[in-house]
Amino acid sequence: MTNHWIDIRNSDCILIMGSNPAENHPVSFKWVTEAMKRGGKLLSVDPRFTRTSSKADFYTALRSGTDIAFLGGMIKYILDNHKYFKEYVAEYTNAAFLVTDSYDFKDGLFSGYDPDKKEYDKSQWAFSKDANGVSKRDRTLQDPRCVFQLIKKHYSRYDLETVSSITGTPREDLQKVYKMYSATGRQGKAGTIMYAMGWTQHTVGVQNIRTMAIIQLLLGNMGVAGGGVNALRGESNVQGSTDHCILYHIWPGYLKTPNASLQTLAAYNEKFTPKTNDPLSANWWGNYPKYSVSLLKSFFGSKATKANDFGYDWLPKLEDGKTYSWLDLFDAMYRGQFTGFFSWGQNPAASGANANKTRVGLAKLDWMVNVNIFDNETGSFWKGPGMDPKKIRTEVFMLPCATSVEKEGSITNSGRWMQWRYKAANPPAQAWPDGQILMKLGEELQYLYKEKEKEVYPDPIVNLKWDYATHGEFDSHKMAKEINGYFLRDISVKGKHFKKGDLVPSFAYLQADGSTSSANWLYCNSYTNKGNMAARRKKEKSGIGLNLGWAWCWPVNRRIIYNRASVDKYGKPWDKEHPVIAWDPNAKGGKGGWVGDVPDGGWPPMLNADGTPNPKTKYPFIMKPEGHAHVFGPGRADGPFSEHYEPIECPVNKNPFSNQLVSPVAVIYSTNMDIYKSCDPKYPFVGSTYRVCEHWQTGVMTRWQPWLLEAEPQLFVEMSKELGKLKGINNGDKVVVESARGKVEAVAVVTIRLRPFQVQGSTVHQVGLPYHYGWVYPKDGGDSANLLTPSAGDPNTRIPETKAFMVNVKKG
Amino acid sequence: MGLSSEKKGGGMNVTRRDFFKITGTSAAGAAILGLGLNLKPIKSHAQTLKLRFAKETTSICCYCAVGCGVICSTGESGAGKIINIEGDPDHPVNEGSLCAKGAALSQLVNNDRRLTTPLYRAPYSDKWQKVSWDWALSTIAKRVKKSRDASFEHKNAKGQVVNRTNGIASVGSAALDNEECWMIQALMRSLGLVYIEHQARI
């Protein structure tokens, strides 16, 4: 989230699309309700009428997988009706930037497409530069090659009639949503979006979100209170686990994992340190080498020296052009590439798309380590449906771990708040905290690789700094301090003197010469000489809900990021009622300073009080090399603007916007278990997955609890009354839901919450299932809905398309 | 009034919850006046018992990422058995409220179906056997070493130094603490793993 949960109360209009926080993030809805009490409007857009919809001022449905068409229509409406916030758009976004003539878009394809590689050459989507190497701009937004004019042209095709024909949403409903939401384009008004997997789990997932980001920028909703782009993160620490980058493509703090072609630290830093010739751009990623070197110092401690490139060689390099994501990983496992596999607090046999493929893959391993609180479909896969233990060689180590109240440490919520958890009780019997398991396994491995003289490349293992225990027990404070970072010798930075062993006060003090460590620069400032910031408990008594003294928030306790866009060029808040920051000329003894939230950099406003430009200022979007938010996003794999394409499995054979039915760069796989079926009479209905309040993810933690299981005991499939009639299925009947990849048994819930869609003159039915169940427990509770979902992914993130696929439903 | 309960991490100010503790039954009673049937004496007695004789520890709910504050009550001996988990009224996000899952948290912790000892399934076996941590960790380390060493790639086909392990993969976990998350990626990367993923990708 760019903003945070409490801030939702400041919103004038909340759009919740493809998500159901009233059910899945119930306490967040407290702040939606609070916004509504204060006059804010709630819009719910979802294929299914949900608990969230029941509280909305207005609800309408769309067919799963058509969000870009729906939102593309909103962009057209905003531009046609002059609902955009012109000053914000012209000054703070790249709408004024001129694009080179090589950029083009024809019949569903952007320029630079290579049909053999199924890839775009993104260099064709560049900005025109002046003699100084700075992007050319037309702040009047009139130049035919400026982004603003290109966006107008691109989305002019998203008229109400076409959008309605493909989404199945009635025209008048589209207009109503567009009108209500775009009213937040006025100065002082803020609209926000709450979204989650309903947008990400598509082959166009990133572009779903980009379309909304474009809308938020056109309306001036980024950086302001009650605005932002707010992902409803589903796991208690999925924000933190992503920040610390348990992901193949990034190192902690969103640094890049090096490719093989980057053979030295210098080449690596050069490649990923962006440059700008614009003196008014902060270009914050220009600090990249300070963060990468500090990270290497945390990895390898005193063993990382300037002479050995701080241990850069010791860390693995990816093959250029190759991906190693979740779908790739399980594809490689299915192909028999791995002998060993770790699964920490996760249940891929039920949670991943095309779960049958995953389950077969697990049987090809020599060994697996499964760490969990309860038995689960992954650890016990060898005795699951269709498996014969006598034929499966995989050794399995199932290790019992502590629950969150049986250990100490921090987690980071969706609003980027890092909050400390204390230990309340001991784990039962032989269960251990994961930190202790990791600590001991690491020690055991270091022992093995130190034992003999000539091991296979022992350097990274034996040199890994692994001293996070106190009296033999994992000590989360030691690790938390290392994540923040230390000064490793006495030095002076920015006029301040620090001693060896001092904790670094913030990432502005990190160095690229090995004199500082920080295991994650984004968290530098979280645990300082002043103490553990995540454990703070000072609540805000008045104000807009920032709660600057409660816990800690990255970066540097900034509660609303991009907040320099919440003020005009003089530093005055656009919204006087909900100021995030404001420039106070009398602050700091008359030198002037920002008050309110921690600003996105302390530079003064763009204009002096007399209207003259201030050369010391910086543009507000400091993480972008040119300081402007990206309405035109040339870094994406599938285009600088979004475009409607159908899901890999879809119920139509014609895309009204172009001859490209599906994304030309969507990720699909080719084993005999990767089967995709579109417009196949055997699988005529759209399927989608979702959650219920009483269970969590694959249900590993909740299926074992009596209250929760009693409330939601088994797998069900929701369908419309019309579909029930068509298939002779009554409410409560046992049915079989089947896709090209698998089938599950479920109880039919025949309901008016789902309605058939009218799509291009035909009736399209949609069904939905929760994915919380699995064969291990309870008996007859049903198996995972992910047995149905396809292993197809987004070309940017490679997140699987589990929200729109094709199924059949029949009486069981 | 004797306040034997201790809440770690609390601020110095008197919070709403402290206020209830200090003012005791009268405040709790006032909150339910006007409901008709008066259940006040029994309810407030139970509440007092918990507040007087339990140790309180603050935590954050382990399910979704709203990050609701909870208060865990344990027996007086300290890190004993959880006797209650409830919403933290002083927490600014949830202000004491919890969803159905959060409200049932004590059933996650006190659950006789939890795994309580390391288990091992041998090749081609149809059952689990209990094993010790020592045996499990030393055996896992040997398996890791064998797989890593057999699949370790010092240089790729182009002769570039890559120092990676192609034969082991790891997933998880967004359910762990930040400090543990950092350790997972560090340990796996030190082994040369490139297939390192978790819930954020799905």
C-alpha cells in the first residue's frame, strides 16, 4: 500500500474491484465504514455480489478477466469529460514527456514485437531527449507526441458500447461508476483503490494495476490522504517477506539479483544505478551502490572486503534471459531437475496453480524438508489421492515449528508498518521457531563445509555471517539490528560522527566503501541507538491518522509515500482538511521545513513564495530517474499502456479491441500436464477462486480448528440460479467441477449473488470456489480448487492466472 | 487495586485498557447497562480474574496483513499456556476488534493436532516415524550437501562465473517474521540456490 489502513477513512470515494475486504480483511473494513460515515462513497465491482458489495453505495458486476476494458473505459471518460487534475498531471507525471517516433500501437500490438521470441524490444518506447540528455516536455500537454495525447488516442477505443459488450457490465452501470469515481479528480478530493488477487492473478495482472495507477495519476490521487494504490496483502508478513526478497529476481531491499553477464560488483552497480541529467531529479536509486555494498557486508561481515569485491562472486548469478519463478520452479521440478526441496510454512501442493502438476513433481524429488505447524498436503503428498507410497522414493523431513505467539520478532503489515511481536508462551514439546531451525541448519552446514579441506566451493557457506544466536538460541534482536545496519568503523557522515558499532540512524548515512552494513536498506532506521522502533506504542491523538509514533513504517517512518505530490508547487496541501505534509517557512529557525508526515525528501517546494523557481527543489516522484510518475510505463514487458486481452482460457473467440485474443507475451508452459482450453464446449463456464472469512489460504492453519471448521466445513461452488436450472443442479447438491487439468467435488451453492453475463450477444455463466481445502483434513472436506487452475502467468511477475479459467459443472 | 498483569511493550501513558483495569468492575458494568437482562456480576468477575492473575503480552495477528494487535494472556508463571487471546483495544488499526479467525487464535495455539516432534518418511515407506532434532538436522545437512555439490555450477556454458546450485529449490514463507525471512534467503543464497520463491509470487 502506498497509504495505510487508517488512512482509508480520509477517502471521498473507495473503489473495491475484484476484492472482498469485508470478508477477507474484515478489520480493514472498519476504516471503509468510517470513510462512509464521513460522507465517502463505496463502489464495489466484482463478478460476484459479496459481503463488500452489500455495504456499497453502488455495485456492479464484470466478467472475470475484463478489468482493463472496464478501467480503460474510465480513462476515456476522465479525458473526454475533463475530469483530470490538470496541474498535477502536467507537473508531477510524465504526461508532458515527448515519446520518440519509434513508439506505435497497431491492432493490439505495441511497436517492437518479435513474434518468434514472443517478446517486445522496449527500447522502441523511449522518451525524446534534448541536447542535455533530459526528456523533452510540453507542460501544455498539446504536442501530438506527448504522453497525454498518446494516452487519449490509445484509450479512445474504449467506448461504452465496446466495453459493455466484452465485460458484460451494463452501459449505465459503467457510466455510474466512472462518474462517481472521477469526481475525485477535483483538488481537495481523494479516491482510493483496494485490490488484491482479483487483479494480480491474471496474465494481464500488472497491466490491471497499471490501468488503475494511470487513473489515480490522472485524478491526482497519489501521495494524498485518502488516495493511493492500496494492495490488500493476504499474509501477515507478505509485505516483509517481499521486502526481504525471498524471491529469485531480487535481493533484500528490492536490489536486483545479478545475472551471469555482470561479472564484477562494479559492472553490477553500473547496470542498476540509474542516471539522470535533470538537476531537479532526486533519482534516489542513484544511491544503489551504498545499499548493495552494505548488504554484502551484512551477508559476509568482515570476510567481505574491497579486495574481494565484498564477496560478490560468492553469491549465485542467474542465467541471462532465464526466469526462476514459482511456475518455472514447479515446471523444473516436474521435469525432474531437483533432487532437494525446502517448503517453509507453505503448502504448494494446494496453493499453486495446476496443483496436480506440483504433486507429481514432488514425487520426483530425492528429499524434501517441510516446516509447518500442522500436517499438510505437501508434506504428506506421498499418501495423497492417486499416490502409491511404495513407488515414491522421496524422503520427507517434516519439522514442527512454533506459532507466532511462541517466538519474538517483527512482521510488516500491508500499510508497511513493521510491528514487533513478543513471545507469550513456549512452543509445545519439540516444536521450534523457524529462526532456530534456520540457525541450527546453517551451523550444521558451516560445520560440514569446514570439516574437510577440499569441498565444492565452500567459500559462501563458511564465510556467511551467521551469528544471530545468544546462548545457542536464535536472537531476533540481533538479526533485526543487522537488518537495520551498523557503522563498522569510526566515521563522519554529513557532519555527524559515528563510532564503530553504532546502529545507522537512516539509509541516508549508508556508504559504498564497506564502512557500513545494512541487511536491508529499506529497513535502515527501524532499530537504531534509540531502540527498537517497531515496538513503539504511541497513538496519535488528533490528525489524519498517520500514527507516526506507533510501530515503524518503511521507508524512514514515512506513512504515505509520494507525499510530496500532496502539495502544490508552493508546498501547500491540495487538501487543506487532510494535509499530509506542508511547507512551513518559519520552521527550523526561519530556514523553512516540512511539517506532518516524514516527507519524501526534505528539499524545499518547487517554487519560492514569490513564484520564482527554487533551484534546490526536487520533483516529487523521487524513485523515478526523472522524478515524474509513470503514466507512460516503458519498463513493462507487455507495453507502456495497458490493453485488453482475454485470459489464456476464455469463453469468447473474438477480442473487440484487436485481433490479439490473448496477451502476445503471456507465459505458458509445455509439459503434458500444461493443458489450456478456450471456447471448448467441454468447459463452457468461467471459473474463479476466492476466500471466506473463516479460513486462511490453503487452510493449513484453520482447517484444524473446531470453531472455524464448523462455520465453513467443506468446499462449495457458487453458481447462478440460471446456471443451476440449466444443469439441473439444486442448492446443496453434490457436484463435480472440472477443468482441462483436474476436478474437485463440491457442494453447490445456487445463488442470486452470481448472474449470467451478456457478452457479445451470448450468455456467459461464471462459477466460483474457495481454495481453502485439501484432502489431509477434514475427511470429505474436498480438495484444493487449485487442481483446476492453469499454470499460465503474467509476463512481468509470472504470477499465475488463477482468477479466470474455464470449467464444467455437473451433478456428482 | 493490585495489577499483577504485565503488558510488555506498553507505553507510559494510561491507555484505555489500563483505565478499565484501574476502574475495574464499575466501568465494565457501565458498558452493558441498558441491555435488560443484567449479566454484570458474572462477566465482570471472570474479567477480573483474567486481568489480575494472567500475564499479558502484546502480539500481532498471524493471518492477513491488516496487522491487528492482540493481547495474549498466559498463566502467571510466565511463558506458560495461553489462556486467552483477544483484540488489543489500544491498537490504532483494529481498536480491539478481530475477525472470526483472529478471535479463534487460541485454538490455533492450543491444538492437539499440532506437529510436536520432527517426523521422517523414508523412501517407499507408507508411514511417518518420530526422529530427534539432532538426527533430522544433521541428515538434512548431509542431503543438502550431496545435492548441492552434485549440481553445483561454478561457470556456465559461456565461461561466466555463476556459482549456483541447480538441483535444490526453496519456497516460503510470508508467514514468518522479518528476521526469519532474511535468514532464509541468506542461507539459501549462500548455498547457491537460484530457485528461491514464496507466497508473494502466487
